[in-house]
Amino acid sequence: MRFDVVTLFPELFEPHLRQGITRRAFQPGGDGGPAPVEVRLWPLRDFADDAYRRVDDRPYGGGPGMVMLAEPLLRALAAITGERGGTPAIVHFTPTGRRIDQSVVEQFAAGPGAVLLCGRYEGIDQRFIDAHVTLELSLGDFVLSGGELPALALLDAVARLQEGVLHAPSHQQDSFSDGLLEGPQYSRPERLTIAGAEQAVPAVLMSGHHGEIARWKRERSLELTARRRPDLIAAARAAGRLSSADEKCLARLGL
């Protein structure tokens, strides 16, 4: 898959593509083959047509801030489609977009990629959005300085689902992979003194009894989800993803 990122700040992306375990997704294969996730950065100022490399101007109708001009974006899109040989999906990151969730990530992870449009200032000329944007996405109900952070978040989430990036079962146990939140995790040492009190790893995790461990983890996942995200429990119930054992656990917990 290929993602073409149109941004005023390409330097924000370079470190992320080279760091951490997800870098495996952005690097060519050991056999010299292409990277599982190809990322091409397109600095928007390269497509300005004046000496000042201007890509924004004052909004019609007045108001604070500046608006990103359509014409540099049109030139950038023409260059991208010419290189790709077709018209890909164009994603615009904006607070008014659909909130990114795991189902959105999984769709991108199984697809051919897209153009990621990182807006800045007060936004993008609506005429470009109306004519070319396929999907608008948001990280949540808050406002960021630009679309670079949401684009990085999407790339990271897509990268970790690629084969060979994580150990095989890791992402299958993540929060939201089955519609619930992942429960607590513990590691060595078995006993740890924190804030003057000794804390031990739950005994069931030390038992070696795989069935009991799986049941404990499921119950902790259900409990955490019910307390923090009851909407996810309701959705799982409506979709028929909760077993009778799950319902008994929630009833026992008073949730």
C-alpha cells in the first residue's frame, strides 16, 4: 500500500518512519522488495507559484486566521496522481470528520493506501474539499494545530497491523480488537513495593493454568470496559459478541 502525505511540515514524519517497532512496516523487505507501507511526503510549498511560496490567504467574509489555498493543493494532487497512475482516496484530517477507530484502521490496513491531506490554519478552501476529498477523519473532539498528528496516528496504527511488524498474536489482543478494552498487564518482579505497600502479581497469572488465565483476562477486560466505556459493552451486546459467561461476569460485578 502507498500513502502520499501532503503537508507543510514533512520533517515531522521522518523520525517516526525510522523509529520503534513500526519502522519495519516502512522499510524495504529483506529480499529487496518494497516496504509493506510506502510513504511518500509532498511538501506543499513546493507547489506554490510565487516567490514567497505562499499556500494560504485571508478568508472571504472576514474572520481570524488564514485559509489554505486550493491551487497549490490542486497542483500537488496532479503530481501525486500522475506518479501513482490513478486517483486514490483523499483523506482530510479535520475536527469535523469521523472519529478514527479500530474499524477505520483495519479498513486502511487492508487497502491500497490513500492521500493524507494535512490541513493547517483555519482550514482548506471548501471548493477543494467538495471536489476531491473522499473521507474526513478526526482524532477526537478537540482541535489540533494541523493534520500531521492525526496522519501519524493513522500511519502508526496501520503499520502495526502489517504482517511481520508485531509478534503474530499481539495486535489480536489489543484494546478494540474484539470490541472491548484490554485488561491490565503485569511483569517481573513478582512482588513490588510501591508507595510503601507491597503489591503482588495476581496469583492466577502465576498458576500456569491457561484456561483460568484466559478467563481472568476476559473478566478483567469486561470489567474495565463496563466501567470506562459502557458504550462498547452495549455495542458488543447488540452485535451478539457477549457470551452467557460474559453476561454472568458482568452481573456478578453489578455492571
